[in-house]
Amino acid sequence: DAGITQSPRHKVTETGTPVTLRCHQTENHRYMYWYRQDPGHGLRLIHYSYGVKDTDKGEVSDGYSVSRSKTEDFLLTLESATSSQTSVYFCAIKLVNTIYFGEGSWLTVV
Amino acid sequence: KNQVEQSPQSLIILEGKNCTLQCNYTVSPFSNLRWYKQDTGRGPVSLTIMTFSENTKSNGRYTATLDADTKQSSLHITASQLSDSASYICVVSRDYNNDMRFGAGTRLTVKP
């Protein structure tokens, strides 16, 4: 699992509330990624980070923000959750030329 | 448009049989192509990675092929096992990992 831990693993929240998902890694990998996975779609990149305080937008970044204040943690924040953000969120890291994924965070916005 | 299309969407086979999954892509420029296996409720796990110059790569009972001219890849599973039941995802990178395009996956079910 390349030392990736996501939390929470499952969350139900109400529309309009803020939500933060945490990705923690233990091996000082430089590159970290947040993806969402929805039925009928491939994994889609939300944001990625290439170092502390260095982040960039992905394909579906609207409605999401990220922060990386230390190497081991990459946070994904939904400032005001909407039902369209109900999804499974995967954190990933890059090791050499392989991408390793975490176990996922299931988010339901009601 | 940089797309990755996988077929079939789903497949059911009997244990012990072989199968082949397809991936067609329009992603350009091409850097590499990966196949991932994703068990239900888990994150994807890498099976193979191929660059432009590689046309075949094996990982146990899994063999991936790549035809960069026709922009097609296949994943062949030999002597399937119940544990092969999973989604198989094709991923094509445009540059060094930061622009990866994912197919929607093929859901494989292996029945006894």
C-alpha cells in the first residue's frame, strides 16, 4: 500500500457543510494526488501536489481546494459540499514510475 | 480529445478459462500505458506498465500488449481464478505521471 492512509474512510454529510479528507503517507514521497471515482467514469484528477505548498489543479478541481503544509499530509477540502460531490475519493502517490493508491474515502452528501 | 476507451464493460467467464480485455486510446503525446486491478471496495493496484518501445509485458498470469501505431492495448488473463474477479483499468499518461487518463474499466467476474 506504499504507506498511504486515508481518513475518514466513510462519511455522510449534509449539503452546504465543509468536509476535509486527509491523505497521510509515511515514506516522504514528493508527488501526491487526489482523484474521484464515479460509476461509468474513469478516475479523474482533482488536484495534485509536487511538494510542500506546491499544488496544481487537475481535470475536475471546481469546488475543491487542497493544502500540503508538510510532506506527509495532503488534505482535500470541499468548502460547501454538494450532492454532485458524492463519490469515492482516492489519494495516490508516485514512486519511481508507478502510482500507488490508497484504500479510498466514501463520501455521501445528502 | 485525450480519451481512453475500454471494452467490454463487463465480462463473465468460468474459472480456468482465458480472457482478453481491450483498451483503445487517443491520448497524445503518449508516455506510457498501465493496467491496474481494482478489487471491490479497494484502491487500484498496478499490474503492468509499458512505454512506447515495449509491445508486451507479463506479470504472472497477466500479459499486456501494446500497439502504439494503432493506439491499442490488451490485457490477457490466462487460466482465470476466482480471485481475478475485479475491475481492470487502463491508464494512459501524456507526460511523466501528472497527466494520466483513466478508462472506465472492465468488470470481470470469474465463476466456479
